Amino acid sequence: MRHIECDSEKCVGCLACMTACIDQHCADPLQSTVSARIMLKRADGGAGYITTSCRHCSGAPCAEACPTGALFVQTDMVQVQREKCVGCRACERVCLFAVPRFDISGIIVKCDLCTHGPAGVFEPSCVNICPSGALLMV
Amino acid sequence: MSNSCGGLERKTAICGLCGKSCLMNAYMKNGRLIKVEGNRSLPHASGHLCSKGAAYRQYLYHPDRLLYPMRRVGVRGEGKFERISWDEALNEISQRLLKSRCEHGAEQTVFFAGHPKWFRPQLAELADKFGTPNYGSESSTCAYSVRMACRSCFGTDVSMIRPDFVHCRTLVIWGVNRAYSDSVSGTVSFLRAVESGKNIIVIDPRITPEAQRATLHLRPFPGTDGALAMAIANVMISEELYDREFVEQYTIGFEEYKQHVQSFSPERAEKICGVPAPDIERAARMMCIERPTSMQLSASPVVHNVNGFHNCRAVLLLNALTGCYGVKGGVMSPIASKATLKGTFAGPAADRRQAERDLSHSLYPAWAALLPSEAQLSRLAEFIGGGGDYPVRNLVGFGLNHHMWPRPDLLEKAFDQLKLLVNVDLFMTDTCRYCDILLPASVSLEREQIEILGGDTVYYQPRVVDTSGEAKSDIEIIFSLARCLGFGIGSPEMSSHDDYLRMMLEPTGLSLDELRAAPGGLLKSRQKSMEKSTEEIRSVKTPSGKIEFISTTLTQCGVSPLPEWRDYRKELPMEEYPFILATGTRLPQLFHSRTYRMPWLAELEKIDKVEIHPKDASVLGIAQGEPVRLSTPFGSVELWADLRGECLPGVVNVYHGSESKDINYLLDAGYLDPVSGFPGFKSYCCKIERLGDAQ
Ligand code: SF4
Ligand code: SF4
Ligand code: SF4
């Protein structure tokens, strides 16, 4: 299914994709929140950068685990409907990529390929902002 | 430019959050900004923003924004204020300043410019017309030592000009992490240079994104750049790689410099800097053989050392040896420029009248000779505390932030001595809490802006959002304050932001009205192309008219005219505090003190951290994420340890500017470069202990 790949050879670790994701999704500019993108640092402390986000797995285990239907498969992506999330974190337990993140009110934040947001549907904001060309929608 | 689709309006804008000019799309709904992204429609737009620019919405609508002029009602530092009107505020400030001038003289008032920088020429004029030579800026600790060094060698500020990414064959990036600190177009130009296969030499203790893409990465210990540069010069000269013809024709003092660098063999430099001798040789060869060679030198890291000025001179003089000065692909590349704006920070700065009466004049004679446009104010706390030739009664700041100096506590104490402390700012900062009167400034999207795009197109950006509260553009505040003080700024005198824009446009031959009416706010400048020839660039404005290995001005000022080498590690208590402490190492989400208050950025990771190499950490038994105590001779702070392979072993890195855990409290206020007055931010000493082990 569609998802965003990060080329660690190109990524410069500038974190622009992280904030662009927040700006796309967070309606209230005064609110603290989390980005659906994740900056991974190498466990051995080595230099180098890579950011990740949802793989949009086919047969998504998170959607199956979700008791409220907040996560569901929609044509070629795993969609998220935050209003339905009750913060049970069942998805977090089954996701192999540690993707689901939770904002300050405990509600899921996950990549929706920028299909939601206060300004509407956009080309994925992370891809759009990335200065190094590391991010691609595949 | 604006266009609407589906209730959304898209406007183009200039970000300016960090003082750079990245172009953005601002999506608006009912007059409110609801999303930003990089712009792709304007000429030469990079199409991207950085992490800070992407959080612009939180910056604009932040609850800490100052919205009204205010007067302090509590004690200094407490943060209690009452709202007053603009008239009341400006009258009170001007009455008090005029009375003080009448009773004690104008020089007891200091005007200070922090960040941003665009209005500085007009603030300098305000100070000058008020009659005080004591106008200074945050450049007392950033960039101006580089500028001094440039002027002492080349008579002009070489470092302000972008390297010629396109035409160079070799690109030297000396201490710059542009992906985290430059405009996005700077990052993109660099990445293009990498793609096009240039030789890239990066000199940086850390493994930065640039360093990862380098052909050759030299990792000197902080503060040893001078020894490294002189060793590179040594190789260039001993292997006869340098441009002999250029040196003969355009420079003076080469024979002395040749003698001077003889003792800096690559092997000796390896011992001082930690850079392998063969790499030093390779760098020298690449810079001279694979020409043209361009260089980018950062505004701060090299000069944030007690020998920083001399180190910087040594680095700059490499450009005289390669002979790539004033050629395409070199430094000061003759690139045609068809549009310039008047009265901007990038333009020439006016000299002050009575500069010799400023507070720093006798302390820093080389600064005084090379930078007549402002005073060196890195010892501001000392001056206010009564340590200058005369007292300081009033301090009027635009973006003044006392956390930028080593030992901010000294300023917190000194502020009590002031009769009047005024700050114009965007946010209720820690410094604002000490002020008598606060004036609210507008952010970039709240004012009309003009920029040159791609060398010849003038871009006018109308106001994108309504101004928050009663905030005003800094320039309007300067004009109104001048009026209240009994004079005007500019000739003809300017009284509004419009007047200011008209003045800026003068060289372009465009009128503000036609620019405003132009589609997208875009018009080509009518200025004639001003391409300087190589010969013109090479007839430099030093006292000798030549590029000076031996500086005439420095000789006159009693400063060593050749780059000296001095090892700070021999002067610091490194036995007890064995790590080199480099502060201010860039993190992409922070811009000095400005973005700490923005959770979208500040919460991307916990930023109260010290970065340390995993090897150093393992010797100390410190694991990733563990709390540690960092101590210097001036105190200690608890931080968490971020084990980063980017760090040079033996060097730890801490970001600056935090109000809650400011590393500057732990620095030595007297640890300054005697020539430039710059603090040794990048090379102090500290020890690190696991919190459990610390006493
Ligand atoms: S949240 Fe995890 S499990 Fe669900 S689709 Fe994304 S990557 Fe797969
Ligand atoms: S925006 Fe691009 S370069 Fe920057 S961190 Fe994200 S993926 Fe990496
Ligand atoms: S570098 Fe970032 S903060 Fe600065 S102007 Fe560009 S987008 Fe804005």
C-alpha cells in the first residue's frame, strides 16, 4: 500500500518533516502535540539520520486490534479517525514498527498521508518540505 | 501573491523567523493562518522550509507574544506589568532619556540590537542622532570578529558573501552546519554542489550532515583552527602549491608569513588539533590543485575561542594562497548583481560620531579601528555594574536577551543599577521581566516585506496576517521614538513603514506603488548590472591596497599583525575539568532562545541535554538517556546524556539560550578573546559525572 519511504543516505536530520506533519494535523496552534513522523537515532550512537512513519501494512494488524474502528483499511492506506480513538493502545502493542504515538490527551497520532487537517487534504507535508529529497511516497 | 481555493486562501510570504528569507505559502482561512509550506512559485524559491519555519503558526499565535506596551509594576525580574498606551510609553521613554542626556550626557544611554537584524542601520542612526556612541549589538559575540579578521586581510567582509557553489571545483566548509542553521536555499545549494561532484572539504569537530557528504573531513579540536590553517598554509608553501603570481601581485607580507608558518608542520598540527598529518596535506593539495576553491566560514565557531580572531585570520589567509580571490568559483566571485536594496543590514554600516568615546574603545583598539560602526558590548554587565569609564544609566534594547552573554546572572544583578531598561520584543522573555517598559514588535508575516529574489527580481509581500494586539514593526517604533526625542531618521525623514519600503527601493528604480500593483508583487529591478571585474575586486581596501598577510591596522593597534597561536587548553584547569565544552552547537529545531517556548519544536526531543561521544560515556559508565551533572569552575547543571557518534571524543556539546537550564551561567565572563572581545563559547572546560556519582 502507499506509504512514505525515507532514504537515510539523503536525510540530513533537519526535522522539518516532523514539524510539517504537526502543522498539517494540529488545528490549535497553541496545543502541544506529537508528530506522526519519528526520528530514529542509531542505537550505537553512530552518526546518520532516518525518519520513519506508518508503513500502511496490508492486512494491518493495528486496524484489526483496534476495538473502536479508529484505525481501518481504506483502499490503499491505513486510515485513522482520531475522534473514535479511546486511547487503549491496542494498536501500539501489535505494530512491529512502533508507529502509533499518542498526543497529550492520549489520542492516537498516526500518518494519514495528509488526508486530514485544518487546511484540508494536501500532498504529504513531510515529502513537500524535505529539503534533501529523502522522502518519497511509494 | 494570493489565490483562493475551497474557502482557503494561499498567500506567498517571506518566513523570516530566524532572520533568513525562505519563501513560504501561507494558507489562510477567515484571516487566520492555518498551514504553511515551502513555496515553489516565486522566482528562485527552494520549495522547502526548515523545522522552525514549519512551526510558524505556533510562533505567530504564541501566548507569550507581547501585545501592548507595558510598564513594570513589580520588582525587576518578577514580571508584573500594567498595560499602557503607545503614546504613554514613548513619551515616558523619551522624557526620561532626554532628562538623563541633559543631566549626565548622552553616552550614558546604550542602544542595543539583539535579533533580528534588518532594522539595525536605522537603530544605529537613532543612537547616533541621540548623541551616544554606545550603540552595539549581539554581533559583539557573533560574526563581527570574523568581519574584523576579513577586513584586516582583505579590507572587506568576505564571509558575508555566499561561496560560489556553482562554479567552484573545491568547496571548503569551515565550521558551518548549514542544514541546521542556514536558510533552506543554502542547504539545497550545498546538496546540489555535492550531487554535481565537487570536492568538498569540511572542517568541523562534529560529524555534521555536511561532513557526511564530504570528500575530506578534518576534525580539529574546537579552538585549534588557527594551528590547522597555518599547517595547511605550511604545506601549500613548502610544496609550492600556492599561487605565486597572485601572491606577488596582490599581497604584502608573504615572506614573513612563510617564515611564520614554517614551525607549523602537519605533524605538529596533528598533535595540537588531532587531525592526521596526511589529511592536512591532502586538504592543502586539493585546495590549490583542484581550483577554483571557494570557502564558507561560519559566523561563530572559529571565533568563539580566546584566540579566535587570530585563528580566523589564519583560515582566511588560505584564500590568498590559493589565489582564488575575485574569480568565478572562488571567494568574492564576480557574480552580476542587478538589484540591491538601500538601508538594509547587508548594506554598508555608517560610522558613529564620537566613536572614540564609547565604552569599549580603549579595551579593544582593533575592534575600534576595524568596526567603527558599533561598540563592542560583550562586557555589558561590567559596564552597567560601574566598571566602564563612566556609568550606564539607560539601556534601550531591541530584542535584547541577557542569556546570550556568559554569566547572565551578572547582568541580572547589573540591571538593578539602571535607571531605565526598555526592551522591544516579540515575547515575554526572561529579559523582559527585568524591564521598566516593554514595547511589542510584530513578526515578519505581520508586516510588509521586500526581498530581492535571484539577483534581479524585487518581491513585495503585503501583510499576510493582521497584527497581533498593538504590536508594531520595529522600524515604526524606531521612527516614533526618534520623533519623540526631537529628530527624524533618514533623509528625507521617514515616519512610516511605507517610507521605509520606499527608501529600500531607491536603488532599484521601482516605486512602491507600481510594485504593490504588480502581479504577485514581482518586478524586475531597473538597476544596471553591477558586475565587478576580477581586477576591481582584487584592488582591495586595506591601508596598503594589497591583501595583508601582515596587517597594517593590527600593527597600529598594538596587536600581532601575523596570526598568533595560543593554546587555551594550557590555560584552563583541564586536569579537573577534562572535557572541552562547546556550547551553541546547532540543533535543527532551535534558533538561539527563540523557539524553546514552542512545544512543537521544543518537544521533538528533550533538549536539556549534553551530547557526548559513546566512548567517553562508557568510560564514565554513562548510558544513553541517563541524567548527568555537568560542572565547570562556575557551577553545575543537571542534563541528560545523549550519546552521539557525531561528537568528537573529548568534546561535549550543549545548546545555548535556554531560560531554565542556560549553560551560559557556567561560563567565565572574563574568558574573552583579547583582540575581539568574543567569549570562548566553543572551547571552555567541564567535567561530567553520572548523577548518582556526583556529590
Ligand atoms: S500503524 Fe503500524 S501496524 Fe498499523 S499500518 Fe502503520 S506500520 Fe502497520
Ligand atoms: S525533512 Fe527530510 S532531510 Fe529533514 S529530517 Fe525529514 S526526511 Fe530527513
Ligand atoms: S531557515 Fe527556517 S526559520 Fe529561517 S527563514 Fe528559512 S524556513 Fe524560516
